Amino acid sequence: MSTTRQHPPGDLGREPDEAGMDSPAPADRQWRTLSLRDASGIVPTARDFARQALHDWGWLPASGADRKAAAEDVLLVVSELVTNACLHAEGPEELRLGRTSKALRVEVADRGAGQPAPRTPHRAGRPGGHGMFIVQRLCLDWGVQRAPDAPGKTVWAELAAPV
């Protein structure tokens, strides 16, 4: 489901910043941020960053098939969102990963004005065009957040933490 609400049901919205957001963050929330503005090899760099975060957070190395599948889903969602920003949104600015004990949130900030939307896969076998369909199928929720006074947007997706 595509939404434009500020935060998904798990309330994993952005960490409060020094600019005045005064709601406290959950004690178990952790964030990682990677600037992609001048990066080369953007998609592999983003995947490596996400893989390291998953390792640091104990998702990797996976102790079972379900945990391995959950980690692979995160890496695929990171790849799809960053690739979409590269192809359709003037490039990604930043990758943010946030986690609590219940969910992991992937955010990709870009400079584009477009609106991502899932497309039904082609039967003709044409490559491409399925990124948001994949994200929609793998995630609990996803959406787009726009800053009212700045160009671009943040596309976010939330996945369940492995049990």
C-alpha cells in the first residue's frame, strides 16, 4: 500500500533533530545514515552499508532460514529504492536505516519530484519497472514524505524484524 502519512503504523518516523522536535525516541530505536551525494557505485555502496548495519544489529550472520530471508529482503528493498532514485529522481541524496525490536525502516532521500508507484509485472519478460511492486510485496508498508519547503522527497519502506 502506498501512503503519504508521516509515519507508518509502527511509528518509526525520523529521529528527533535539534530543530525542536521534542517527542522522545523509543529506547531501542537506532539509526544509521549514509550520504550518497558524491558516491560512486551507489547501489553496491548502499547495500554494503545496509549489510554492515544488519550485522551490527544482529540480523547477520543469520541463525536460520527466516532470519536470512528477512536480511535478504532488507538488502533487496535498499537496492530497489536506491536504484529508483538513480533512475527516476535525479539521484539519491541519503540512505537512512532505522530499527526497533519490531521493525526496520529504510529511507532514501532524493531530489526528484515524481511519485513512485508499483506496476504489475509484465508477462512479456521485459526487464525493469518492478521495483516498487517488489517493495510493496516485501514490506509492511511504504510511502513518500515530502518536505514542504524543499525539493525532492523521501521514499520509505518498513519491514518486520525477524522473530
